[in-house]
Amino acid sequence: TDGTVERTAGTVTTSSGVDPNGANNTSTIDAIPVMTSSTTPSGVASASSYNGQYVAFWAFDGFDTDANHIWITASGSTGWLQYQFPTAKIINKYSITVHNIVRAPHTFSLQGSNTGAFAGEQVTISAGTHSAAWVAGVKEYFIFSNSTAYTHYRLDVTVNKGDVLLSVGVLELIEA
């Protein structure tokens, strides 16, 4: 294979980039610029917490093969990873790359917000359980229907694959 897998909320999609519900996006171009800090070159990368050097922006730095450039929670097997765009974008596909299988997301959702408060105004635009086995270093795409532009996108993980910490190697958000 080409080192990628396409899924829709944990269900395998067609190789054409069309999910069983009709969402269509064959792009693989990340709408997030390669981040070199939490705010450089643009937007804001943030997370519920981070463990030492494993800060949020590492998940947006484009190094999907470097296990040292990942986000890890400070404690706990749940958490969220977020990117704020300078202007609203319509996202209908995302990818996750993991390096530590037992710290990988299991049950998670992608939420959108235009305020960034995430206090009830957010919309869950994709949700599911990753029932398949993750493969370390392999990018998995998740495609869904969405026609609303948001400035803030949050990957909210409520269950991981079993470790006491949660980690994500790379999170990409792909425009419709």
C-alpha cells in the first residue's frame, strides 16, 4: 500500500475518497501550515495538556515519521488537540498518524467552533470509535460530510487504546 488508510468514523471508505454517506474529498493537502511553535507561522495550536517537550504544535509540524515530534498529554488517557485557523475553513477530512499504539485515540470526535469556547456552542462534525488496529507511522484518513466553515477544530479523545497517557503523532485537517 501507499502507507495510508481511509476510514469514516472507524469504518473503511472506498479508495476513491468517498465515504458510504456520500462525503467526497480526494485531497491530501493539509490546510494547517507546518507549525514551528504554537503560533508560528499562523494560527494557534493548543491542547488540553502536554507532557514535557511533547507540546501541541508537534502534532502540526509535518514530521509524520519522527516519534519525537508528537503530542502527549501530561496525565490521563483522554484529552483534546486543537488548531485555530486565522480565517474560517470548511474541513471534511482529517488524518491522524500515531507512533505509540496503546496511547492512540480509540473513541474520538472532531468538533468545530467559531468562538473557541467549546462550552456548548461547538458542533461535532465527525465522531466514532477506531475499532481497527492502528499501525505506527501510518497515516489514516477520516472523511465526513461538512459544509460549515469553522475557525477552531478540536480532536476530542474520550477513550484511548489502553495506556495511562494519550498521544497523537500528526493531525492534519483537509479542506473540502
